Amino acid sequence: MNLRQASITTQHHMTETSATLTPAWTWYEKMAFRFFFIFLLFHAEPWTWISRIPYIGEALDFISGPYYQFFEWLVGLVKRDVLDTDIVIAQSGSGDSLDSWVVYTIIPIIAAIGCLIWTVLDPRRRDYNFLSTWLQVICRYYLSMTMFIYGFIKLFPMQMSVPTLSQLVTPLGELSPMRLAWLFIGASPAYEIFSGCCEVVGAILLLWRRTSSLGALILVAVLGHVVALNFFFDIPVKLYSAMLLVMTIYLLVPNIRQYWAFFILHLPVKLTVPSLNLTKKWLRVTRMVLKVVLILSIGVAPFYENMTAYNNGAAGNGADTGVIKGYFDVEDFKVNGQELTYTDENRWENVVFENWNGGSVRTGAPHGQLSRYGRAYFDYTPDTTNKMVRFKFRRNGVSKYALRYTTLDKDRVLLTGRRDSDSLYVLLRKRSTDHFGLMKPFNWVHNSVP
């Protein structure tokens, strides 16, 4: 026997010995793995990751395109033939739409069917250690990718912006639970940055197998808080955040007995670190190259993009370019020379001009077509030469008109002009916002004075 044959024989013997030392999986462990392998794989969608690579991702979108088209067809089929509806869901930030619920129902059904077929075709398998290791790798990188996205936009506090003046003057009872949660976090950029740091630290730790358990433990706490906020404040990312939490818990399952022994029984333990067993050099080199590409794509690139956006002013709603600024009561509102009362739905009650070229109006019909949380939001284009502002309301983008502004004194502004065929005369008086306690600075000492 030559040296090469001896080496192969030794490796084969070591493989057989390690397989013998590894306990066989129970039938329910194998059934659970088969289900979660399919379930988590469809949520992580690793075959679509290549489209996320900067600069070349869009060119490679043809790889993931057919997959998404298949699910669009499947969702349409379920809505038409099962739910008996032809409702078309508009594209929005909601992750809890009817289409989302259909997808999140279809995937566990596919996983259950796949699990049964897999069990019939492969009943005698001793364990799934190899597949389990690679599924953990996929889940780790998918969670890292996702938490980098959500973490960096909080680390550079842009996800929940500081409350605008329009939001500060909106009655609390008119806010949705989600908007209240958004403003609660946005009112404290430091808290938002802290949340982002926790998400980013967890994401970084997941990139390496030896630190992945600590990263998963951190993210279970972080995502548990996120899921609670989403459910208890009706934030429409419940399904997605819950799936991320399930995926994170899955990473902890292989060491669940060790966690119990350490945290509850106070015993010394050694965590199981999965091994990829890449014996060939070219496989190890390929792994390192792919790891570097992934880290650059899912970590470094989003960091740079968010940092650039933040430095360009994306944390606010625009540059400090407003020609009129402040919170104004409408003292006089005339249409065609006729003064309108407060009960008239066309009358403005108060107006906010933000520090940028935008603002909002509260009218006699605060819940009309143009309103959001009781206010109609607008952008405007200033013409400082002619002292004009051209309004464009956001809800439909159709309501446009130009008014001339005249500063009567430090507290009063007069707006005049035409809205469609009507002449407008709007006298504004500025109100103080010094009493708004939400934006007061942090205090180390709080004394109760009788």
C-alpha cells in the first residue's frame, strides 16, 4: 500500500469513526429538520442573493426573476380559486397584506408536503448533520444581511425620523398605533442608534461560526422586542419579523441542552460549533472568496450607502430652505371676499410650515381626501423674487395653486392669490412652540418642586 492509499484509508476510517460517535437522530428530529429545511430555505431564498451584489446584481436578476414570477402566479391562483377575490394589492411598505398572508400560508404547506415526500423517499437516513450545517450557514448570512439593512438605517437614525412640527401639533388620539410607536422611537435618536447598534453587533457576530451563538442570543432579544412592537402597535411587518425570530431560534436549537445546563443548572458547557469539513484547498479558497464578497455586499455596501444618505440630509425631511417657518393659527380665511367660519370644511384652521419646503394644513374636514392623521400635507416651491409659494398637496398631487406671501410683522403672514377660480385671503398668526415638552433636552437631575 502506497502513502496516498494509506491516507485515503485513514480519512475513510476517521469519517466512519466520527459518524459512529455522532448519535443518530430520532425520528421526530429528522421530521422536524425536513420541514424546517424546506420552510427556512424558501424564506431565506439563497438563490436570489446574487441579485444583491452591488453593480452586477441587476444584470443577474434573470436568475431570481422566474422564481418571483412563479410565486406571483401562485398567489394569484390562490386568491382567485380559493379566496374568491380579485383584489389587487397596491405596492406599499406593508408586509402584512393579503398577498403576504397567502405567501406565508403557502410556504409551510409546501414544507409539510415536501417533508412527507422526503420521509417516504429517504426513511433510513441516520442523520442530516451535513445539510443542517449548511442550513445554519444560510440562515446566519440571511439574518446578517437583513439585520445590517435594519441596523444601519437606525445606526444612522433615518428609519424613525425626529418628529416634525406637523406631527407635534397633531392630536395624540388621531395617530395610529404604528405612528405613535414610530414617533416614540424617533423622538430619541440616541435610543434609535442604540437599537441599531444591537442589531449590527448581532449581525456581525453571525458572520463567524465561533461567535454565531452569541450573535443569535443577542438577536433573539432584539427581534423579540421588534416582534412585540409590531404586534402590540399593529405595525405591518408582523409576519416578516416573526419569521426572522423563528430563524434566529433555529440557530440556537443545536445547543439548546447546553444553554439549559449553563443558564439554568449553572454547569460548565462546551457549545457545538458546526464544521464544514472542506478537505480540499480549492474549496477552502472558494469559501473565503465567497465570504469576502458576501461581507462586502451585505455589510460594507449598506454601511456606506446609509452613511452617505445620512450625510446628505436623509435623516430630516429636507434642507433648511423654508421661506416661511413655524406653526400658525388661521385668523382670517376668505374665499372670493367671503369669510368662512370654522365649521366650513374648506376653511383652514391652522398651518405648519416646516424648516424645509413643506408643511401641513388642518381644515374643517380633517379626515378628508387629502388628509393624513387629520392634516393635509403639502410641498411647495418658493419664488423669493416675486414672494410667491406654489403649493402641491401630497395625497393626490393634483391640488396645486400659487399664493403670494407678505410678512406683516414677526408674528403675522398674509397669503393671497387664487385657488382654481377662487380668490383666497389667508391671514396667519404665529404660535409659540416653546411649550412642546417632547423635544426638550435630556436632564440628569429631575427635581419635584412643590
